[in-house]
Amino acid sequence: MKIAVISDIHANYLALSKVLENISTFDKIFCLGDLILAGYDPNSTMDAIFKLKDRLKDDFVIIQGNTDKMVANCTDELIQKTKEAFACMGYSLEQDIKITKPEYIEYVRNLPEKRNLVINGLKIELVHGSPRNQSENIYPSLENDKVEEMVKESSADLILCGHTHIPCGYSLNNGKIVVNVGSVGRPMDEDKMPTYLELLIDDEGKFLFEHKKVPYDKELVKRHILTRNFKHCEDLANMF
Ligand SMILES: [Fe+2]
């Protein structure tokens, strides 16, 4: 069985489209959240997510990311706090909630924070940050003990996460495997290429995985973001 795990799309419709071209024949797609905030086209991104949901039915599994929760429960106070902490994100959030279709905001509001699945006996947990916290960072070069602490409440063999936008993986002493799948829409590693995880599971539940990168036109994304024309949007564009 061939599964693609995608995460952190952040309204980057071009990146999502390129990744979806690569995974069109996969048996299942798992999506680990952060769909709308701070990109250039939340509605086309969500149109594509809804098409996946309709095409794959139970083979499309999706959870909520921390910024989906921000978008869904946005208040003036949250916008102000976000502007103070990270200006371009705050100004984007303010505009994102105005331009995104209400049904899409309602959809991300109602997504579950995690999902547990069993495939051919393999127990898999899907989370955005870590099993204990939707906003916790599992990034490269953590000590194994720290990662073990973060995932200790999980009973899964394989824990799949996103949130940091940097792909990495851990094989823990307790036998668990933890994989951060990276980001489709705003990758933060060196080459900043849209990234997803290809996961192969055999009939006995044995698995193999590989991070896959998809080349695309970053300059075009920057130009799209600049057309949003909110305050500090050039800082967001420079992140690509
Ligand atoms: Fe994210």
C-alpha cells in the first residue's frame, strides 16, 4: 500500500498542485493540517482539499493544525497579539479570515486534533505538533530522550507529525518511529522545496518511508504573495 503524507500547505496552491500531481496514483493521502494561514490562495487550496476528500473518501484522512485553530477561532485580540509577535503573520491572518469562504473556516474548525489508525496491524498516530501538544516542535537534532518524552502517551508504532516545516525522523529506544513529514506550502529547510512523505506498508504491516521533494517556481509564489498587498507581505514573500 502506498500512502502520501502531506502537511503545512499554508494556502500555497501552486505547491499543493505540484505535490498532488506526484501522488495522484497513491492509495491513501494523510494530511496533518495547517491549510489556510499565510499563503496566497486559501480558497483554491481548500477547493483542492475538498476534491481530494470527495475522490478518496475514507482513504483521505485529515487533522487540524495549530494555525487552522487560529483561523477558526480568530478574535481581534489574537490578530493583535500575532501582529506583535510576527507582523506578517498577524496581517495575513487578519486578511485570511476575510477572504476565506466561511464553509472552509467551519471545516477546519471541526477537524480532529489527532487520528489513530491501524493498517495491516501497524498502529499509526497522526498529529500536527506532537501527541501531547498541537504546537510542539519535533525538529532535527533533538535528543532521543526528549522526543521519547513528547510521544510517551502514544500507543502507536509510527507517529507522523508536521508543524516545524522541516523534515526529520527518529527511531526511539522504545521501538517507536517518529517522522516529521516536512511542509508542502512553506518548507523551511535549506532548499525550500515542497516536501511530502511517501510511506509504503506491506501486508504484514512492515513499512518503508522516504521524504520526497518536488521542484517548483518559488519566484512565482513570491509574486503571488505580494499581490495580497497586506502590511509586511514582503516579509512573508521573502520566506520562500
Ligand atoms: Fe505550519
